[in-house]
Amino acid sequence: MSEEPYRPHHDLAGLEAGPVDRVEHNPAHWEKQVDAMLTLLSDEKRGLLRVDELRRGIESLGPQAYDELSYYERWIESIRLIMVEKGVVSEAEIAERIDALSKATP
């Protein structure tokens, strides 16, 4: 009697997924900013984030978040989780900044 091994929600290897959408994606401005943020946080000078940590953060998202968030939304959520985990920034500081930005944006 063989049980199927545990498969995390994000692990789709070997599953039927249908055709791959090969349409070129032109990143939105905010997506480019997320990419730049990752580059800066992971450079040799700062060394605040490693790619394996980013992946761990993405893979730790629950199934609903993983399915509903876009590619770069997963990145930014992972960056947030890791930066809070490392004490670089607090959830309160993030909330304050989001609040300030939302009030400043027409």
C-alpha cells in the first residue's frame, strides 16, 4: 500500500496544467520597482535577502494567497515577511507607511 508523498500547494511538477501562456509580459511600473527592491536588498553591499529566502517566503504563503496573488505580488509579500522576520522593518512601520501613502494619493 503506497501513499502519495506530501506535495506542497505550490509544487505543480508533473500535474496536468494545460497549455502555457507564452504571451510576452510587459512589467508594470510597480512590478519593476519590486524587482529593483529585490536587487537592492540582495546585493553584496546590503545582503539583507537571499534568493532562497525569497523562495521560502513564497512557498510559505497559504494556498489561497498563493493562488490569488500575481507573480510580483508573491515576491513583495515574501520580501515583507522576510524583512519583518529579520527585524529590518516592523508590521507597524509598514502599516504606517501604507496609511501615509494612501492619504497622499488622490
